[in-house]
Amino acid sequence: MRATLFVGALVCLFVQAAALSDEGAPKPAVDKKEIEQLPGLYKVAGRGGDVGNVYCVLTPEPVLIDCGSRVGWDQLVGNLKLLGFSPGDVRWVIATHGHWDHMDAMALFQKDFPSVKFAIHAGDAQFVIHDDRVFSCAEPLYKGVESAPVKVDRILLDNDTVTVGNTDFHIVHTPGHTPGSIVVVAQIAGKKIAFCGDSIAGYYSLLNRSSTIDWQISLKKILALDLDWVYTGHGHDPVDSKDEIRAMVESQLDAVTSKRKLQESDEPYRGLESEMRKGR
């Protein structure tokens, strides 16, 4: 049942991504209370398919977990202004992975605010450096959107820590959705919080180098983190119950395991010549 619900959610995500392409850009909040999650933690951008969730942690300097796409740029800038900052005040952007809806806006930061630093895991770095539009989902999912190469200031690896001000951001490598997907774990307002990007509830695609084997291992790593709150890359509210977190991760694990079993029924080896003859 969980796997079925998960697949349904993915279908909704793709439909939403297509629908959002015809809507105007998302708007910033009117009052910062609208975007406050906890003292020192704010959701500063995000609306679904074409703008992934962007979280600002005040360290007290602003650090962003993901930065969304250029579609959400005005929303991001407006919400930073509500907090008393400009985009140039951001110290680091830590990307959960290299997909367009999560990190495309970094190209705008680097054009106008070059002091802002960008960190991403080694597994996805090559794709953003070279603006691989198929890997990033700029094509074919978002079809025709602008994108640009992004300079990487720090290559992240598993168990790294990015320390800014009074906050340590611990990097947990969780490949599966993409080779360089990560979970960023930090203590905020007394809670152990993980920003998971699409490592939970993400979709599977060979175009993005997804791996069911890696994903199974990664989800078990997430289960072992004993988290208080989880923020995913899309959606509105944190998952703030340990039981709900476990159920959500186990649901994803069920879906990934089901996908892997289907793959095991595929013919593992087939010569190219026989494949060509079949097509004639």
C-alpha cells in the first residue's frame, strides 16, 4: 500500500511540474511569521514542481539549504529582505542535489553576488559545473527553461561538516535519487533536523543516474539518524514525529525495493547485434 501511495505522489509531482510552468512566479510573504519554522529557521522559497523548498538557517549569518530555481528568485529575495538581508549577505548555499528546481538560482547568485559560496556533493558536482540539462531535469521535465553552469566552491563528501557561525551542518551522503544526493543534519532550536531534499519521496530516473541499490542503503542510513524533524525538498510542513518520520522513510524504502525487484526481472545481458536484429 505504501509503495502505491508513493507512486501516486510522484505522478502528482510530475503533473504539478507541468501545471506550474504556466503560472506566474511565486510571491514572497508579507510577514516573516509566515515563513518562520523555528527560531532561526525560515522557509524562504518553494512551491512544488519548479521551485524546490529553500530553507534559511541564521547562524547568525544566513545559510541556505538549496536555493530553488530562477522561477522562485523574486520570492527568495523578498523573503530574505523580510529577514533583514540581501542575497549578497548569504554565506553558503548547500545543495541537497544537482537538480534544476533545487539549485538553478545559484547561477543568479554567482552573476550578481559572487561572494556567495556554493557546496554540493562530488557525485553531482560535474553535472552542475557543465550545466547538464538532462541530468538536472531542465530537459525534458521542465522543457525550455533557462539554465547555466554553476561554479562549485566546495566539494562535499560523506561525513563532512560545514561550520558557519554557531551551527554545524553535517553531511550524510544518500545516493539513490542522484549519485550526489545528501541529507544535511543540524541542531536548530534544540531539535535534530534533517534537510533531505529528494532523498525521501524523490523519483527514480536513469536519466538522473538513479540507483535502487544505493537508495536502499541510503534510506536505512536515514532511519538510523534518530531525527526529531525532517524537511523534504517539496511540500509545506516538516515531519515532526519520530513515528511519522519512520513511516515515511519505510514507505520510500518499500517503493525502492519494489522497483529493484522489477529490475531484477529484466534481461541482464543482451548483445547489441541481437538487439539490432530485433528492431529490423
